[in-house]
Amino acid sequence: MATLAEPREATSDEAFREEVRAFLADHFPPELKGKGNALASVEGPTKEGPAEKAWREAMGSRGWGTPTWPKEYGGGGLSKAQTRILQEEMAKAGAWNPIGGMGVMMFGPTLLEYGSEEQKHEHIPPICRGEIRWCQGYSEPNAGSDLANLQTFAEDKGDHYVVNGQKTWTSGGQWADKCFAIVRTDRSDKHHGISFMLIDMDAPGVEVRPIQMISGMSPFCETFFTDVKVPKKNLVGQEGQGWTIGKRLLQHERTNISGGGAAARMMGANLSDLAKKYLELGDDGRIADAVMRDRIADFEIRWQAFLLTAKRAVEESKAAGGVSEISSVLKKLGTKLTQERSELTIEIMGLQGLGWEGDGFSESELGGVRAWLFGKATTIYGGSTEIQNNIIAKRVLGMLDHQ
């Protein structure tokens, strides 16, 4: 016999689904179908037209761009079931989430865990509304893989800190409003001398210099801090807690870099459809090249299996209280698959996959070449594959003792 709670729960879910459908019908502009999220990009400043702005404000007003975040800070406060319904209905309507970027993927979840109530109420709502862009101040010229060797120093001046030093590979630094950074507050201890701070990018003494990549884009910067004043209220957690907080944020980043987040959205059309556009087909409509057909099928099977595994791992981590070291496994596998997909894409397109500019190539073909080149960085940033191997060996497999 069904309990009374069961039909009420089903009715509640269906009522929410109808609410989502009505919201999308009223607020999602049909002309935005198929477009991307400008706020989530590090390739340039946000270019937002009237339709994009209205859509962002509509989603932000409900907190549905960050559906599971607490309502008291501007999030949606939705349950997992409601979030799944929201995602399903958005997919049916061809709608996309206009709220994103590093504030959503990395900084926000970390601040919700480690920030003070004052910091949460100040910084989380603008992220939920998509009103602010954050960048990351981690790597330095001599502190990349050995991140704990960072030397950017914050000197205590009583009611504020004075920061001096240099960061590099600051994604979107030239367009960001604020930076979450790990800096040294104590030179006597490598790990416990690191603190986590929030720095205004328009503060006097902050200078950014874009770095041009092999893909032709300049999404990364060198960032210089010269006598930059940072209020004490911008210290997250306690002095010396920065290494712990910084590692937690990296777990969020790695989950999103893997197939558990950004990579899944980068894939676009499946390779079979792409191949049928560029390769010879047999009388049965299948790709004539049997070897290529097998390679595409093999990749698609492995990619779908990875996505399901990533989804399960993320759900298990959330149920256990947040992200975990499994993010290193996801990052290692997801980025490798993404690179493999780019290589196959270029091979499928043949000569059309080698263009850099000119009328002889479509926009998607030129984009494929740049994506292939840009993808080379994915196994480096967010912690290189070698670093992930060490983390997996120590913290997942327990092969070595660690501090």
C-alpha cells in the first residue's frame, strides 16, 4: 500500500516542473537557443546583449543559476530532485545557464565552506546573480607544480595587509573584478605560512599583462602586486589556513575541468555525426572507413562510460560532504579524453581541420583547430597530470605515507 507521503511528493515535483516550464516560457528568449555562457568564458570580456542580460537577471533573481546553493545567500535552495527537474526542462527548451565562471565553479563553493557569515553575505549573492567575475591567484613563475613554494607576501599592517609579488597564468585576469589568491603571511613555514585572501583587481598597485597562447588567444595573464592594500576582512579563514582552503578549491576546479563539469560541455556534437559530414559513406549510410568507424565507436563508449562514472563520483562526494581526492582521478581521465577527442576531430576533418584563417574554412572548423591547441593546456592547469598521479597514489590508493 502506498503511503500518504508518496503521492504528495510526486505532486510537489510535478508542480515544480510546471513552474519551471512556465518560467522558461516567460523568460527564456528563443533567439538565445544554442548560444554559450559569456560569463563562464575566459576568452574575452563579457559581451551581453539585452536578451542575454534579461535572461541572466531572470535566472539570478530566482537563484536558479546556482540551484543548490543556500537561499539565504542568493542561491536557489533547491533539492537534488528539483535541480534535476530544472536541468531536464532547460535542456528540453534549449536553454542554458547564464550564471557561471570561476565564482560558481571554484570560489563560491569554497567560501560557503570556509567563509565568515559577513563574507558569504557580501560575495555569494553577486555570484548567484552573475554580476561579478572572479579570477584565481595561485601559480607563480617559480611555484607551479610546487605551488606551496609561492613567495607573494602579505605583510600585516594592523588593520590591513600590504601584498607584494607576482602571479602567472591568471585566467581572465584582465577582465576580472576580484581575485581569490593564496599568499604567504609567514616565511618560516612552507605550508602553514600560506593564507587565503580576496583582492580587488582595480586596487592601486595591481597590474595585469596578457599572455598570448599558441591558439592565438590571450585568456591568461601575468599579474603583479606592488604595495597592494588588502583589508583584514578579506582574509578567508585564519592566517596559515590558506593551504587547506586552497587545496579544497582545487578539488572543485579539477572536478569541473574533468568530464564532471566543463569538458562535458565542450564536446559539442558527437563524432559520428561529424564524421558523416566529412568522410565517405557506404551504401548503408555508415562511415566507409572501418578503422575510423571502430575508433569513433571506441571513443564514444569510453567517453559515455566516463561521464556516468564522473556523475556517480560527484554525487557520492557531495553526499559525503563535498568534493574529495577523487577529483584528481576525474581530472586525469577527463582531460586526456578531451584531448583525444580533439585529435580525432582534426583527423576526421582532414585538410579542413588544418585551417587557421581564410574564407576556405567555416567558423566551426577554425574553432576546432583552436580548441585542439587550447586543449593541450588542460593536462597542465589545475594541477598537471603528474601532480594528479602523485595525489592518486598517496591519497586515493594509499601507496605512500603523506603529511
